[in-house]
Amino acid sequence: DAGVTQSPTHLIKTRGQQVTLRCSPKSGHDTVSWYQQALGQGPQFIFQYYEEEERQRGNFPDRFSGHQFPNYSSELNVNALLLGDSALYLCASSLGQGIITNEKLFFGSGTQLSVL
Amino acid sequence: QKEVEQNSGPLSVPEGAIASLNCTYSDRGSQSFFWYRQYSGKSPELIMFIYSNGDKEDGRFTAQLNKASQYVSLLIRDSQPSDSATYLCAVPTQGAQKLVFGQGTRLTINP
């Protein structure tokens, strides 16, 4: 049973470029959340997708957008990249939109994005 | 006031000693609390969760929760060099559908 998979594992971009990160949730999960973790900081919630719609959003600009496909996989898009977007991007999957418990939330290994 | 606060450290503890990590949170309605361990460049790994006031033990790890004081801690007994990592405290919020993380405490176990 595959867990949460993210691709690519590492990515280098330059300022102003656009990037797309991908996430496949754990088998049986239908909800995908994205987190950004800057160096030395805890992860920060970007948004959550459920039933192919953005359900919740954190304090991130519109340059950050996403999509969820019918197979529940998800993409995170970041436009007009800034140096400050350099971070580890984590995808987490869960089942439904109920209360998060230890049994429900699974993190992928992340994509390390470097913006030069 | 941040929703979840941790001392960023670094915290240095000799091998075999007890490492004590602390976390405070602002939402009195919070019901569950998670501790994650994160090695450099890796994703967070859930190591403990606690819902009830008091202590919860799992092997060398003990989580302590005091809801009245809005305080949760993690104790690591018989610390090993492999315990050297950043420890993140996380609290579900916004209808319990997202996790709010603290800044993390960097722990170093010295042989």
C-alpha cells in the first residue's frame, strides 16, 4: 500500500518562473492538504482540496493555486516565484473532512524547492 | 500571540539524560495535540499524540498535557544520538481540518 507520494523531490527555479508540484494521496484517501516549510520554521498550511475544490486556505497570496483531480491526486502551482518561496513543500492526505486524528493524516516526503 | 509556540532551541542534552520539550497553545478549545520528529531535509514523522489531560507514555517518549495551562510537553528518556532532530508541536484547528505547527525545537544529543 503506497503512502503519500510527491514529485519531484528537488527542484531549482529562478525568480519569476512558475512551478508545479504533484502529490498522490495514500490509497483510500480523498483529501489533500499542502504545507510550506521554510528553513528553521514549522510547516504552514497553504490550502486543502476535497471533492476537487479548495475547501480551506491559509494566509498565502493568489500566486499559490492548486487543483485536485478525479483520482484525488493534487497539484500545487506557484506563479512569479520569489526568493522567499524557497522551502520544503509538504503534501498530506486524509480521508474526508472530519477531525484530524493521528490515524488520519499522512505526510509525503516533500519537495524541496530552491528559487535562485 | 502565536497560536502554537515552542522554544526554537537549540537544546543540547547529554546521551542517556532526559530531554524535555515544551509547547504552549492559544486556543482553549483545542482537543488534541501532536508531536512530530523531523530530521534535516525530511518530512515530519508523528511520534506522539495526546487527547486527555495527564501523561501518555510510549516507549522512551512521554507526552504531558495540561489543558488548564494550555501547555503540552514531550519527554524523551534515555536520550540517544539518533534522537537528534527538530521536534514540532502541532494542534488541529479551524474545524480540526488543518494543523497549526509551532516553530520547532532543535534537539541535539551529545554522546
